[in-house]
Amino acid sequence: MAAVTALRSSCRTAGRLVCIHRVRSCSGIRFIKSKYVCVFDKSALKFSHQQRLFRTSAVSCGQIVQFKLSDIGEGITEVTVKEWYVKEGDSVSQFDSICEVQSDKASVTITSRYDGIIRKLHYNLDEIAYVGKPLVDIEIDASKGVAPEEDVVETPPMSHEEHTHQEIKGHKTLATPAVRRLAMENNIKLSEVVGTGKDNRILKEDILNYLAKQTGAILPPSPKAEIIPPLPKSETVPAAPKDRARKIPVPVSRPIVFSGKDKTEPITGFHKAMVKTMSAALKIPHFGYCDEIDLTQLVQLREELKPIAQIRGVKLSFMPFFIKAASLGLLQYPILNASLDESCQNVTYKASHNIGVAMDTEQGLIVPNVKNVQVCSVFEIASELNRLQSLGLAGQLGTNDLSGGTFTLSNIGTIGGTYAKPVILPPEVAIGALGKIQVLPRFNGKGEVFKAQIMNVSWSADHRIIDGATMARFSNLWKSYLENPASMLLDLK
């Protein structure tokens, strides 16, 4: 109390202005950094247990930082907010999902960089969010010393210095320590998880998706655990009858509203990407080539393998065979798995066969691709297709799934088409459109009529670097693999 008494006395003597260099903690008085304390009324200098001269006001123990939308790559500058996973007042931790945004290329889940409380959402659903602008305000613990809010910009969950690498069979797996701990706690090998972050970084969501679906493996499980002997014929799952009734298209039941007025709305999302891509594609001189394929033997083979695939939890369609046969053909004709630079001076032959599959979704046409088909089995391709189709229907395909394609197949036959004129997806140089499988009469070598499973294929290629003869030879090789599926065994890697 000696310091208080001295201060009170000096205030009476000095009158209107008091100069204080420092006041140390004494009873209820705390250290004050300010040098000058101005104009004290005498009544303020009276002390009691209930009120003291330098009573400190309650200071918020939280700091508000603006969590900004970072550059998510691919030249994207704006995204549409499709779903919020949090609301104002919710507590979040690092790696917790904040929202899902959709660009013209992919859907991306934004995760929190901080532990704190959501104080403000800067956008409503379906509003446009811009890169570098605040996405949410988060109140964090000020004692953790986070950078000022104007300097806080959303980044991947950990900084570059905190990334750790793991050598696995010649390639590195990128993940943060927290993700590695989560994987270790659940006995998951990081080499079996597909990373959807930048540079194939494995995120927390990838681990959770792997746990939930068990379909995100890059490398297959060990052969001993995966290979299951086929069931005896008496126990096999009965095959569906071959003579199925013809499917009659049913119109989609939607309420029809005639407003009598024109409606204008902006092109967004995947439709915007289609406009950009197709505008660039039509600058390419296309040429077409068509043929028909007899899939009678392949249809029989698939019926035999479907029960085995179902036991392994994978739906086996014809597309994995089409994709693998295309990859085997690309090994012989690598020019079809290449790209041409903008100046048309250099051709780049792609080492990986990242074969895209066109999908019709509610968001529009998207083309995810199966990576490194040249080293995948038919079963692995089928497993990856199942994953891509599930994510595509849910609108959750990531940038990694939709980028890096080198060759594309479009299965228009699932809707009912027979022929098409597919448009090349730059920077690729070739694309194929597959028609529906039809039961048609054909002649065998003895001149006898038999029932054949016929599918038509329509190819388009970049005539600047591919000639018709090359396209025809590739198509013939692809056709031979599918008409005699056992022949693929000779060339499988």
C-alpha cells in the first residue's frame, strides 16, 4: 500500500497531470505500460475494498483471425460455396472440415488451420468466394501467438517445414505428423491411401474416407489376403438371365412450371469448365474413325468373374476391360498418349497411362481418370472406378481425380447411343466413344448365322500429329484384345 499512498499524495500535489513511469503489481494494482495517466478526479482517488484506482477491465482471451481462401491451384480464382459444415459459434480443431467449395474443375473440402470458435461466415450457400478473401472469422487463443489477422491466409494443414516424407517402394508419401498418427492408430499403411491434397499430400479426410469405404488404395493388399478361390459351381451366385427385357426410357419426373418469362443465369461450376475446354478443343483439327467389336467372349468372361469380384467387394463392369485393353494398345502406339505444345513444335510422350472416363452427373459432364493404368490389373482398375463413380455421384471428386488425364474413353452406351463424334480434351490427342452392346446376327467362318454381342466404337484424334493409319492400327489392336480377352494375358505387366 506504500506505492498507492505515495501516488495519491503526488496526485494531490501535481494537480491535473500525473507522470508515471511504471507501477508494479501491488495488492490490486497491475503494471501499466502507458507513460501518462491524465486528469484524475479526487473522488477517483478514494479507495475501498470494492473499488481501486487502477481497476483492470475484462480483456477477451481470444483473438479473431480471418481465415482466407488460399490458392487451390489450376489457376482457380473463384469458387462456389456448396455446403457449410460449421455455423457461427461452433468450435473447430485443426483439420476439421469447414466447408465444401466447387470450382469449375473440382469440389474441394476446406479444412481448419486453427483450434478455435467460428465467429463469422463470410458467404452464404451458392455465393461466389474469391481466392485471398476471408472465408470465416475464427476466435483463437491469443496466447498461442498467431500471426495478425491481415497476415493469416489459409494454407494446407501444416507448413512445409512440418511435412514428413516416407520412402515406400521408390516413391515418397507426403503427410503431416497428425495424419500419420491417425493412420498408425488405425493400422493403415499410407502407401495404400490416395492423397487428394497438393502434390498428392494425404489429408485427414483421405484417412477417414479410406476407413469408411476401403476403396482408396493405391497399392493393392497383399496377394494372400486378396486372392480368394472361386466358389464351387453349386455355390456360385446365379447369373442374371441373358435374355433381358428391353429397357424402356422413362422420363424424369420433375414438376414443370411455365412462368412465361425468359430466365438468365450465369454459367458456373463444371459447366464453366466445359465452355472453356470445348472452346479450346475446337481449335484442334479432328478426324474420326469407327468400327464394331464382337464382345461375345468378353460378355461370357465377365459373367464368370462378376461373382468373384462381388466377393471382394467390387462391382465389375465392362469398362475396366476396355481401359486395360486401351493401355496395352498405347504401349504399342505411344503417340496416342502424348500431348502437343501450344506452338506445335514439340510432342511430349506421357509415361503414365492416366485414362479418363467421362461421367454424366448432376453437376454436368466430368472426366476423372484412373492413374497409372499401365501397372494396374483389371481388378484394381475396377476398384478405382468404383471409387471415382461414388465420389462423382456425391459431387466430391477432388482436383487430383480430375487432372492429369492422358487418354479418354466415353461410354455413351450407358445412355443408349450407338455412334458419336467425341471431342478431344486438350492437351490430350485422342478420345474414344463406346456405344451400347447390342445382340445382332452375324456370320461365322462357316457362313452360319449366330447371335453376337456387338458394340460400336467411335474414335477422334488430333490430325496434326496422328494419321488415319495409326488410329486404325491402334483400334484393330484394341479390338483384338476385347474379342479374344485371353490374348491380353500375353501382354499384361
